Amino acid sequence: MVFGVKYCGGCNPRYDRTTFFDTVKKRCPEAEFQYVQPEVTYDHLLVVCGCPSRCADISKIQVIGDTFKVSEESQMEQLITEIKQR
């Protein structure tokens, strides 16, 4: 299963998004993560937002399954559980 990964613009980050995503990747080796590219369709989408406004534009990203938007570190365990269930 392939997850497209999109970061927000980072205008107001309240946690270290890179460390967050690195941890998710390490704990979910069964998933393949690819940074979003145009014209590619993904099984699922992970949007790593830096704050609660979650303003990243994902309108042109093609995704078949679920979209997961995270905006704080406390969402990590739930996200990992969701990824492992896919």
C-alpha cells in the first residue's frame, strides 16, 4: 500500500513534523511512503500539518482510499494504528 505524503507550508509549526514523520515511517515498515507528485494516484494520503488550521491544499491530489490529516504530536499513536489496519 502506498501513502502519498504532503507537508503543509510550515508557516506556524507547533511540533517537529520531520521527526514525527520519521517515527511513523520507522514504526510502519509495511507501508510505502512517497512524497506527493503530480499525476500520481495514491492508495492513501497522509497530510502532515504543523498547526490546527490544517490549511494544506490537497484538492489536486489523487487518492483512492483514506486521507489522514495530522496536526499535532499527540495524534501519532492513532495514526500508526490506522496505518497498520490498512
